[in-house]
Amino acid sequence: MTWFDQNKYKIFPDIKDWTDSQDKYRFEKNVNKLSYKQWFWFHPTAFSFISYGLLILPMIMFSVLTIYLFNVKLGGVAIIPILLVIALAFQLYKKIKTHVKDFTFYDLNMREYTTGGKKQ
């Protein structure tokens, strides 16, 4: 049993059916109406923002490091962060290519899926 299975009832005590897709939050156009917890767990923009951001942010940081190393005349050492930027860019490309529309952290960690009428 995972941490999420044990604590999801504490995080969202009002949810009774964990097989429900929570579409009332998932497809909310005005995210300002949602609380932070609702936005983070149930809205697809949160999942996309964090999952892509975890690749884009280090790409930016390693790019800045590369520029700095070239400016201080350490071009040989700058190859290492260039390779890291290329590897991160490739991972980002794969993630964008396999993007699942409307996927959320709730789907990933808390939702209970049914198969043949039985909960997994």
C-alpha cells in the first residue's frame, strides 16, 4: 500500500468514489475557482506544468552554465553541460511525443481503476 493510498482520505475527505475521474475539476476553465489542492491534483495544467518544467528548468540552468564557461574561456569543460542539455532536450521531446491529454496527478497517484468490476 502506497502513501497515497493511506492518506488520500485525509487529503480529500469529501471524495467518496475514488474511481470517478473528477471531471468537475479536470475541465474547469477558470482555474482561479479551484483551491490549490484541487488545481494541483485534478487539473491537467498542473501535471503538464510540473512534468515539463522539471525538464525545462535544468535545460535553462545548464545552458546558462555553458554560456558562462565559454565566457571564461573554458570551452572544453562546457562540453559537459552541453551534453546534459542535449540529453534533457531528448527527454523533453519524448515526453511531448507521448503526451496524454488531460492526465493529472490524481490519475497517477490516487485514482482507483476498475477492471471487470473489481478495484485494482
